[in-house]
Amino acid sequence: MDVVKTMFATAEYRRGLISNTFAASPRRGQVLAAKAIVIAAVSFTAGLVAAVIAILLGSYVLRANGNYVLPANLLTVARMAAGTAGMLAVAAVLALALGAMLRRSAIAVTVVIAAIILPYLVAVTNLLSPGADNWLMRLVPAAGFAIQQTIPNYPQVSNTCTVAGGCYPLAPWAGFAVLCAWAAAALGLALVLLRRRDA
Amino acid sequence: MTAALRAEWTKLRTSPGTAGLLLAVVAATVAVSAAAAASARCPAAGCGQDPGKISFTGVDLGQAAVAIVAVLAVSTEYSTGMIRTTLAAMPGRVIVLAAKAAVVTALVLAAGAVAAAGSLLAGWLILPGRGFTHAHGFAPLTLTDGPVLRAAAGSVLYLALIALLSLGAAAAVRDSAVAIGLVLGVLYLLPIVAAVVSNATVQRHLLQTAPMTAGLNILATTSLRSLPLSPWQGLAVLTAWAAVALLAGGLLLRVRDA
């Protein structure tokens, strides 16, 4: 179930990201703030629609193919849908801030992809040792993917926690907070640079 | 062609960012390779790790910088309007693209060679301390070892092919943000899809056809039989991707209004 949603999320994200970075040529602080709000709202709405469709479609296809879908209560599913949308919104703000900071769309897009998709790829494909993977997914903006976890972690069960298995090293909201912190830091830095620099 | 090559060399050499991006290729590749080597462990013989693959892990990140260099070589001409001057001076559009491809490939080959040498050095220095020793069945990483030489040379070729793929994509779509998004999407998203697909047959086919997973087979030095493709077959798949991208870019450049 997680699988389908994650794929939708990343694909959707990339599309959102590109149009956002396009728009990222703001003049000064207020413009940047306005842009951030608009982009976050648009991405959140688009992400929510995509996430709900993905969840419904994903669980339907999985059940139709005779898979057992682990039961998750409505609150968890709602958290995942809203969280995925929120993740897209915050990631869009991060992309905007980087676009304003770097002022070259190609480099900004690459940095965002390297910060969000690449660590996820590294973690999913078990490129590094599990310990290093977990540290990576704690520190980089890709930690936001944790919001999509639906399986609870039981400390007494010694299953190895791997991203490929749908388990993230941080609690859902903690992971989301890491992404938010990155976005806030980038936005702050972008504001400072925008004020100081010649447009 | 000589004039076209000279023109492209002057443009690429004098545009801001080229040197910085090539440095970034080297720095990103070597840094990630060293980090991967430092986080690797081989506690006992038969640990199933591939020291060659670990030493060149940085190519995963370095290719992103390579893609930027190649995309910008084409798309900045469109964003600044330089392309009109270029095509007025050199009406042979395919020659322009070929010259761009030659110059970018030469620069990426040079940067890639430095990056590969740095990565190999990092692996050679770090890996023996991580359990990759004679006692555990590993020879030290040297270029005199056939598979290691293949991995080192292959990583340089891989980066050059990524540059050609990006160049073709940029010539086709003409916008830097869209082009880089497209290239990195194809490179990074397909392996994620492949990793999370549960059907083994579909997964194997995805691993064989995605440009990144197929091309990176060239880095393997041990247990080649378990790979979805042999190293050179994998690089051939990536070559096909690059050829298709260049062909599409060249055709569109030829038939379209600039």
C-alpha cells in the first residue's frame, strides 16, 4: 500500500517542483512570502487530491490482486493523506526558497532532487549499511517521507527497520518536522539574501 | 567542424559556472564514495559486499552535477537568446549539436577521470580498515586488477554517457528546469519504482532497462552472475538511452524553429 502512494508522491512532487522553481524569481521579502503561501496552498490541494486517489486506488488494486492490506484506522489514513499533501507543500516551499537563493533553476531543481529523492533512493535500495541509511533518513529533508508510515513500530519486535519495508527511523511527525526545519531555514536564508542582493 | 568545436569550447569555457560545476562533479563523487567506504563493514569472509561498487558509490551523486553541466550547455543558449546568434553563424544545426556534445563529453571525461581516481584512492585507503582484507578474501583495490580497472574506466564512461543523455534531452525540451527535472527523474525515479515493485519479473526488467541501474552494472567487481545484466551490457543499455536522447534532440533541433 505504501509503495503505490510513495510512487505517486514522488512523481507528483517532481512535477510540482518544476513549475514552482520556474516561478522562483521574486524581488523582495513580501513577494517571497506571498509566493511561498500560494505555492504551499496549491501544492497542498493538488497533493491531497493525488494522495486520496492514490490511497483509494492503491488499496483497491492490492485487494483485487488478493493481497492482504494491513488494517489502518481512519485517523492514520487521514494523517497519511494530509501528511503527504503537507510534505509536498513544504517541499515546494523548500524548492522555492532554493530557487530564490540560487537563482538558477537547473541548479535549484537538482539540489532539491538531491536532497529529497536521492536519499530516499539510497535508503530504498539499501546502498549503505542499515545504520548509515537510518542516519541519512533522519537528517536530510527526505525525513519527511516518514509521514507516510502506517505500520506502528513496536520496540519489542526486533524487525529491522528499513525504508524499503515501509519503516522510517523517525516518528511520522518528527520526520515531517525535520523537513519543515529545512524549509524554514532555506526560506530564512533566501529572505536575507534577497534583501541584501541586487535583484 | 573545427570552427564549431572552437566556438562551443569558447562558449562553455567562458560561461559562468562551468568550472564550478566540474569541481562539484569531482567533489560530490569523491565525498560520497569516501562516505560509503567509511560506512561499509565486512565482518567476515563471504560478507557478499562488492568493494568496487562501494568505492564508486559517489557516481550516484556526481551524475547530477554532470547532468547540470550538459543541460546548461544547451538551455542557457535558449534562455539568453544566444541560440539565434549561434544558428545564424553556424546554420548546420546537427554540427552545432555534435560540437557541443564533443566539447561537453571531453570536459566530463576529464572531470570524471579525476573523480574516479579520487574515489578509487578513497576506497583503497579506507576499505582495508573496514574488513575488506586478504583474510576476508579481498585483494586491495588497484587498477592492475581487471574488474577494478573496468569499474574505474566504466564510471568515467558512465558519466560521459549521462552527459550525452542530458544534452540530448536539453536540446529536445529547450528549458533548463524541465530538462534537468526530466533527466534526474528518469535517472532517480525509475530505480525507486524498481526497488518497491514486488513482482520479481517486472523488477528485473525495470533494473535492466532503467538507465541508471543498467549503466551502474559497470561498477560491479564481484558476483557478476547475480547481476540482472553483465557490466558491458548494462553500459550498452545506457548508451542506447543516450543515443535516443541525442537523436531526438538533433531531429527536433533540425526541424523546429529555434
